[in-house]
Amino acid sequence: MKDIKYNPIEERTLNDRLVNLYGPKIPGLYSAVKPLFDDPEAIKPALPLLIELNDNEAYENADLHVMVFGRETNNWNDTDERGDCPYGTYNFNLSTSDDILNEIRGKHIDGEAEIYGLGDIYHAYCYEDNGVGKTIFTRRQNQLIQQLRERLGNCKVEAVWNNISKIGCGGTDFGNSCRKPTAEIRNIEREYFNIVAAEVEILRPDIIVFLTGFYADDEIKYKFCLSDNDFQPVKKGIFLDRVKIPGVRYAARTIHPSRQSKENLKLHFDALIDDIVGAISIPQ
């Protein structure tokens, strides 16, 4: 499978550019994770998170573009829709460039696709009002973006969701979702799917917010080639650091929102939004 040659599609939209970023990486990644599925003792990797904009035009025409990072894709799979794949995860039967394209974009783009693809999972999680994506993290991420929009008034804000670790734990590890990727999974991602910086380069967010808590800092530093000195505390008593990322107008890391009280969440979100507004020039 690693020898499949991906044929790039014509790049008319940002989504097309993302597809062409992912396409050449898929064969090598899938070949690299296959031994973990062959090993009965290994923790199986979840599927990778592949970004897809719901509305290219709305994103491109926005005044401010925001990328919100979570941590990892633990249990990122769909056993019902991808039932023929091991644990509902990786499709190891890809053999052509078209197979790779269908695996990335899925049925909601190409009705002829035979498999529920990675884009279908992301699309359902982010954009379909069917309860799939209504996790605590998603609701609170949406709350943050709505709060930012209200603060900025007429400024058009578009946001996209990402994860700093593109691949989490899955397979026989289902249920143990609050954990870092194993060393094996992390190293495979770093070697075969180290694409976060390229995603940022394509989507060019003005603002990056890491809703990752403290334990993803090492991965943030690795993905963006940063050091401890690139994290600067904003306010005493608040877990909020500005992060210096070249080419990004504003970036910060703060709490992971899933297990926070409403009071603590408000404290941190208010501080974050105050800092954003004070740090950047808002289009009028």
C-alpha cells in the first residue's frame, strides 16, 4: 500500500489544498500503523483527524480566521459506518489514487464512494446537527467562538477545529479516551503524518487557540519548533500563555474545557478574549 502513487486533484479551494496535503501521506501512514493491528498486544491507533472546511467561501471572506486545537483523536472511529475495517478504523484495502481520494473525502463529497471516509467523520462531528459532535469539548469550543463573535460585533469570525496530536488511541483501547497517544502512535505520526504546520500554512489562521491544558505543551513545541521561551504567561492566577508562532497574529494556550466548572471556564474564556482583543487590530 505504501507504494500507491497519489494523483493530486486540481486546487480550486482551500479544501482541495488540504486534500492534496493529506493524499500523499495516507499510504505511508496506513502502512506504518498496520503492524499495530497485526500485534494483538498493541494499543491500536484511532483514525487521523483531517480538516475540512464546511464553507470555503465563508472562511476565505471572514475578517478573522480562528483555529481551535484540541488534544487528540482518541476513539476517533465509526464502527457502524466503517464496519469492514479493523475496529472500524483503518481501511487497509486501498490500492489506487481514487481509493485514497475517497478515503479522504468520503460519501458526502462523492456519492459514488464505497466507504464512509475520514471527511465524513469530521463533517458529521463538526457540521451535522445529529448529536455526533455534541461533546462537552465541542459545545464549549463553540461557546468560546460565539463569545468572541459577540465581543467583536460586526467583525466576521470563522473558526475551524483541529487537534495538536492528529492520531489518538483506539481499537482495543476504546473507553480509555483521556490519555496521550502511546509512544508508538506518537512516533508514527511524527514520521508519517507531521502535517499540523502545513495545515496552518494553508488555512492561515489569524488566531490560534490551544484548548489543550498543560500536558500537550511538548507536542505544541514539537509541531511548531518552539521552546519554553515561546510561552509567556498572560495573567497571574490564570492558566493562559501567549504562544509565539511565526506568521500567526495571535496564539495562546489555556485550559482543556471538558472538565471545568462553569465558573472556571468563564474566568479563563473571559481572560482569553480580553487578551485577544487587546493584542490584535480588529477590522472595522
